[in-house]
Amino acid sequence: MFRVKLPTSCQATYDLNAEYVVASGTTCATVLTQAIFREGCKSVAAGVNVMDLRKGINMAVDAVISDLKSRALMISTPEEITQVATISANGEREIGELLARAMEKVGKEGVITVADGNTMDNELEVVEGMKLARGYISPYFVTDSKTQKCELENPLILIHEKKISDMNALVRVLELAVKRNRPLLIVAEDVESEPLTMLIINKHRAGLKVCAVKAPGFGDNRRANLEDLAILTGGEVTVSLDDTLILHGGGDKKLIEERCEQLRTAVEKSTAVFDKEKAQERLSKLSGGVAVFKVGGASEAEVGERKDRVTDALNATRAAVEEGIVPGTFLCLLLKAPTYTIASNAGADGTLVLGKLLEQDDLNFGYDAATGQYVDMVKAGIIDPVKVIRTALVDAASVSLLLTTTEAAIVDAQGVKNPLKNRMPNMDAMPY
């Protein structure tokens, strides 16, 4: 909510679902949990029925979420995404611009990963095409000894979901590659020694450009990946020791779009986290590729700190793009606890700040705790992703209701020795 060390979109670590869903809003969720629990205990002590209290809190949460969604400002342009990402990265414009560029390249559904860089500067690598997490089976397939990579231009691609163990099964494929004067890429579960030897001999003696790669994944996931590859196909293939990159796919665009639509449906309907992640990963590979944000720094500690900041900024930006944003001051009109806490932590009188904000009709009017001034929150760039607030509120209500309706808890006693310790008799003294 405020541009301070702990904003409403607070990026902290706490074992709440808010951290899992959006990697943000966890401190806000903790503050709300304490406030709801405290007021809930007062109501129970005054004689309010606990079940009625539960219904009332759930109704209030639904009302707040409904109001949030109705007033959300959707963002879509690169400049808007850059602004949100910059704010989420504590004002680092460079990070904001790189995240916006990555999202523009791979799309809202694309995968953006954060990795350690090898230089002082942040870098963005966009893999346009499909990247398989498997490299060549044998180093004898290498075509560039300097880079230790095998590069194939406009290859034929043989996809087989099982092991290739019969040498004769490859003869017709090799003849076709020679006839068309095109390289050959083989993707299979595995290639056993006899057919593998034949491929290597044909490469070195006959000059055939060929490479064999093990199919990534296992079970149904492997089959699905191979089907995606078959639809995409490729015009340029680069195979290294660890991975295979297929660029400029030459597949039927209509079939690719139909496949993407199937995967979007699978992402929406899947209830298993693993299946959902795999479907999302496959969708990103087909729809836009994968962007890798390489975090640079002078030391390992600096890279680690900046990497955490970039990860939080990425997740907050995704949340903003997905469900929109609201001005940072907006939350105080619906939920007073975060406003009061942040203002107090910044050294101001939380009650006075809250009272002044509640008197205003302008939803953009708010208090910048970093400067101690009342400003237009949107113009000042102080905003909250709706998804962050929503997730924090839902989790806070859930945890506080659990605590309110709990009559007793079993915990480990502090400072009490285990009464059973040293109760076992000395084995040496046991009679035989």
C-alpha cells in the first residue's frame, strides 16, 4: 500500500498460501489474520455464536473481494507493465524494463524463469521455439568442436516414443534424409548401441548430418511432449550436451493454435499441481517460448539478494497483469489493519493517518510513508495488485477462523524435560 520496506504487497516469507500463489502479500496476510482473530475473540467473549461469526466473516470477505474486482484497473501495455514491475522491484527501472520485455516476448502465459547470471549485469535470454531438457546421446554428433554443439538446418525429425533397438528400422529414414539432402534429428526414449553406432558411422563416413536425443520426461508426460514437438516441428535445431533447442517451427499454425487451446483448458481444469505446472510449461513452449532472466552481480550474496527481488517482482507483476491493480490507498477503505500498521511502523500516528484517509472521496488520495506526504497514489506509482490483496484476505480469514473456532491446541511444552527420558533400565544390569 505504501512505498516503505513492508508495503501492502509485502514480499516476505511466511507459511501462508499467499506466498505460494503470488509470492507476495504474506506480511499483509499476517497483519489481517491478527486483526480478524482479535476482533473475533471479542465477539465470541460477548456471546456471539461462533458459526454465525464464521458466516459473517465469509460474507464480509466476499463483499470486499467483489468491490476490489469491480474497481480493478487492468494493465496491458508494455509501459504499464514496466511501471508495475519497477515498483515491485523497489524502484529498479532496469529490472522493470527487462521483465516487461520478457512478458512481451513470451506472452502472459509464457514461462519466465530467474537464474544466476555469469556477468555483473542483468541479462534476458528469450528462447523462441521449443527447448527440450535433453542433449545429444553421443558427443560424436557434435558439428562445431569449439562450442561443442550440433547444429542442424531444416532437418527431418524422427519422433519415436519407445527405444530404437533395431538397426534396420533406421535404414529407410537414413535413405530418405540422403535423398532429400537434409539433416536428421532423432528423438526417442533411447537409442541402443547397435543403431547408435550405425548413425555415428554414417555421420563420419558418409557425411550425413544426424543427431540422436533422448526424449525428455517420462510416462504420459513424455508422450505429451513428443506430440507437442510433432505439431511444432522445426527449421533450425541446436543440440548441446544438456539440451536441445528447436527454433522457427514450420508446423501448421492452425494445429499449433488448437493444441494451445487444449492446453489452456487443461491448465484451467487440472486440480493436481504437478499436472497444472507441466501443462503450463508445454503451453508456454508452444505459444511463445521461454524467457530466462539472468541476474548479475559482483558476488554470490549480491546475486542471491537481487534474485529474490526479481522473483518477487516477477510474481507481483504477473498478479497485476492477471487481475489488475488498485491504488495503494484503496485498501484502507475496506481493510483498516494494514493501513494502521504500516503508518505506525513508519513513525506516523496510525489513527490520524487512517482518519484523514477515510474522510477523502478521492480513491487515489493516500499517504506515502516513505516521504510522510499525502499524494496521488497512482501518479506516485504506489499501487497494489488485486490478486495479492485478494489472496492475503482469503488466507487471513481462513486462518483466523480456524483459530477462533479452536477450543484447545496441543503444542510442545517449552523448558519441560521429557519425563520418559532416562527411564529405560541399564542394559548391562539386565539379568540373562
